[in-house]
Amino acid sequence: MSSPTSTATDEGTVLSAVDVSKHFVVRNAVGDSSVVRAVEHASIDLYAGRIVAVVGESGSGKTTLARLLARFYEPTEGEIRLEDVPVGKGAAGRGYHQTVQLIFQDPFGSLNPVHRVWHNLDRALRIHDRRTGRAERRRRAIGLLERVSLTPGADFLDKFPHELSGGQRQRVVIARALAVAPKVLLGDEPISMLDVSIRLEMLNLLGRLSRDEGLAMLYITHDIASARYVCDDVVVMYAGQMIEGGPKERVIGAPAHPYTKLLVESSPDPDRVGTTSRDEQFADAETLGEPPSLIEPPTGCRFHPRCPFAMSRCALQEPPRTDLGDGHWSRCWLHEEGRADEIGAESYSAALARRTTEPAL
Ligand code: SF4
């Protein structure tokens, strides 16, 4: 299997970001401008029938990455490739947005509240195929609802969004995305606003759509447990950069970067799928330090101010990517220094406690 951050040359690759960066210019109250480096040099491949999870704290750049892949933003550098063909500037028209569908976290805001489910689905069906008659579109709309387990579909067609639960609304949002026969679904925290009792069902639905219908899927989340449950591969982002990636068993089971180790150990219970809030998920992480500024990120390894394993070179030089086999990779100087065993030798908090008794960098 290829790494989820290899470039788009593998069979089955549907959508790729190749070395993309996104910088935003912001102005303060007196008009001075600064550059926010939201994503820097990120590469990722999405494959038919596989789910890649992108995990990180708020401000890590994962939502910006999803919007770059959806072509809601133009990359500052790098390129997006659809089926190995670069998507040129301004080329993200209707065709692209049919092939690549973005699902937002808020199902309440994603559906037009004044229209019935039928209207919301019919609009997408007509965009996909203008020649189909109303009776056939209605039959297809029922089929779409039943594909997302809203059965019998006919019972939901004439409901308004406010008559549905949050989970039912998100299923309608997914049905609408499927109406245009996409090849890629980009889910930006698609379960985080749903009641905990239905998150598992939604993850099962996403898994089934990817596996059985061959959809390539990106799953953005702050929740390590849900990433482990539903995805095939995991990429970890920190301060706008990808710092570890590979098969989920390797990345979550045996983290090869101190930040991934922090995320895994600060998860209240990695087996509690989809039941942790964002605040709970990063409660420990936040007590260990603030994420850095993306306007003036730390030099060298961006994680070095928080890292209990940091060496003097970490503040000076960006670590290279080290390939660890079986598609697993990490960006940490410990690998280049032959000290990678230290990452697994003790808990993050024990390493941090030990560090406070040692001389500072
Ligand atoms: Fe820590 Fe250095 Fe590795 Fe960065 S490169 S994660 S600071 S040990």
C-alpha cells in the first residue's frame, strides 16, 4: 500500500494534493498586514474505496486542507490533481464539484430550512442529469434516502429539515452529495455536531459507502477513537504541517512522532468511539501548552516548544520525512539521530516531567 501522502501516481488514486500551501493575508485594527501560514507543503492521496483521516487540534490546518481539496480555496503553492490530472486555476467548476463533494459538520446549516427534503435532493439530481423526468427523479430520491438508511425513503421526502433529528439531517446531506454520483467525499468533522448516540451509526454509514461503493473519502476529525474506528490511514497535522502518516494501526497503535503520542495519550479513552467532545479530547493537550502562532510559527520543528524530547537542532532545522516502512512515516529528528526508541519508552507526561528537571535547550 502506498503512503497516504505519496504523490498521485498510484493506481486507484482519485484525488491528490501535491505539496500544497495556503497562506492568508490578515490585517489588524490599524491596517498592518500579516501572513497566516495555514497549510504548508502538504501532500495527500485519496484512493477509491479507502478512508484517510486527518487528525489534529483546532488551527492545525486540517479544515483548510479539506477546502483546498474541495477547491473552495486556491492553493498559494502546489497543485490539486483529480485522477492524476492537475486542476488548473479557475477550473473548479460544476464538473469538479460534482466529482468532489464536501460534507460540513453542521447538518443544520447545510439544508435549506424552507424546503422539503424532496426539494433539497431534487436540485442535486437535476444538476446531475437535466433530462430525467420528475417521476424518475422522485424514484431516485427515494433510492438515495434508502442508501443512507432512511427507510422507507418515501416517508422522508416531504418532511422539512426541522422535522428531522440531527442524524437524519446529516444522512439527507450525504444523500444529496451522492445524488451527483461523486467519486470523492470530503467529511469535515461530519459527526462532531451529532448526538453521541448516533455517531457510531454515521461512521458505519461512511465506512459502508467507501467500502461498498468505492468512494474515496477524507475524514477530518479531532477524535482519535473515531479515526481508528472508520479509517484505513491516518495523517496527523500540527501547526499547518503534516508530521506523521501511515496505516492507522501503526500511527495510532505505535506513534512515531511525539505530538501523535501526545494526542493518543490525551484521548480520554481511544476505544470510546465518537463519544468525546472536542474539549474533552484535547483537555490534557491544552494544559501542556498552546498551539503555536501560524503568523510567526516556531523555527525548526514547530513542535519543539512543547516537545519533551527536543534537542538543540530541533529549534534550528526542520526535520525531514523519515520513511519507517509499510507506508508509515514521521518528521522528527529522533529518527535521524537513531533515538526513535525513546518515543515509545515512556509516557508523554513522564517524558515531560523528566524534561523539566533537565537543562533547557
Ligand atoms: Fe520533538 Fe525534535 Fe522530534 Fe520535533 S524534531 S518532535 S522537537 S524531538
